[in-house]
Amino acid sequence: SFKGLTSSSQEKRAERQKSLEPSFKLVMIGDSGVGKSCLLEKLLDLSSTNAFISTIGVDVRTHVINVNGHAFKLQVWDTGGQQRYRPVLSSCYRNVHGIIMVFDVTNVKSFANLPQWIKEVKEFAPNQGVVPKLLIGNKSDLADRREVKQEIAEAFAKEHSMSYIETSAIATTNIREAFMALLQSNND
Ligand code: GDP
Ligand code: MG
């Protein structure tokens, strides 16, 4: 019957939805231009599957990452840049397993804005106290343009219960290490 068909297609949809559910949800935040999308692109490389959904104010990328032979379904919410809305923000931070905050070591303003991002996390991520948080200082390849000292960033991260790592999306330095650190701290 028509009704039968409907419920079966609903079941199929539910099944598909379930298979799309991430086993690990990361949210990536930080000022526009710090290199979030580049970092993500380098992490994913060509071997990973990559679904891409664009919504208002946030891009969601789902892909499978291989860690020591185990496949992780990773969902990364890449935020920032566009205008941001409360409903988007709350779904962005819901059930999050890890928070990555990125600034640009050659742009002191992106570092000075971190307290704003921390404020947002505290407001929207109810579990933020127990979720692993990682601070990334990106663009470490631009040594002669550095505006934020490593020690300063490290101290800031420590003060806010975050790990700290410096990366370069261009030179491909520490990218995998950064994501691995977060995946592993979640399994502790
Ligand atoms: P997003 O707005 O945070 O997603 O930033 P994007 O990933 O779009 O990067 C912004 C700009 O910074 C682009 O022009 C990138 O090429 C550049 N960029 C990103 N990461 C690095 C890096 O590690 N080193 C250098 N030199 N440039 C970078
Ligand atoms: Mg981006």
C-alpha cells in the first residue's frame, strides 16, 4: 500500500540518517582568515570521503579518517566569517566531542579575539567543561611575520584548559598531529 511504502521509505531515511551520524564531532572556530578551511583540506587529503553541506553561517564536512587502522567518522563544523545565528550556533555546539580554536600567529588581532570565542563556547556548549579543547596557532611558516609569541599562546591555552599546538597549513606542519591529539584525548 501507499502507506506501507511511505513507512518503508521513512525507515530507509532513518537508516541513512543513522549511518551519517558522526562518531566524533569536532567544531572548528576562530576568526575569518586564520586558516581553518586550509587546515581541514590538508587533513582530509584525497583519500577521504567528503560530504559537504553549506548552511547559514557554518560549513559541515563529514569524512572518514583512519587512525591506526580504525575508521573514525569525523564531522567537522567549520564556522566563522559569515553572519552567525543563535539556532545555528546551538546546533553547532550540540553533542560536540572536541573544540578546535584557531588563531593566526602573524595576526595578533586573531589572538586578542580568542576570549570572544571562549565566551561563545561557554554559552553554547553545555558540556564544554569536559570536552577536550585544542588551541591552534596557525601559519607557523611565516616566522618573520610572527606577532604572537609561542610562550604567550601556551600560557593563554593553559589558563583556559586547552592544549596548544602550532601548525602550518601551507608547509603541512603538525596538522595530523593536532587532530590526532584531540581524538586521543577524547579516548582517555
Ligand atoms: P578561514 O577563513 O579560517 O577558513 O581561512 P582560510 O583557510 O580560508 O585561509 C585564509 C588565508 O590564509 C588563505 O589565503 C590561505 O592560503 C592562508 N593560509 C592558511 N593557512 C596558512 C598557513 O599555514 N600559512 C600561510 N602562509 N598561509 C596560510
Ligand atoms: Mg573557512
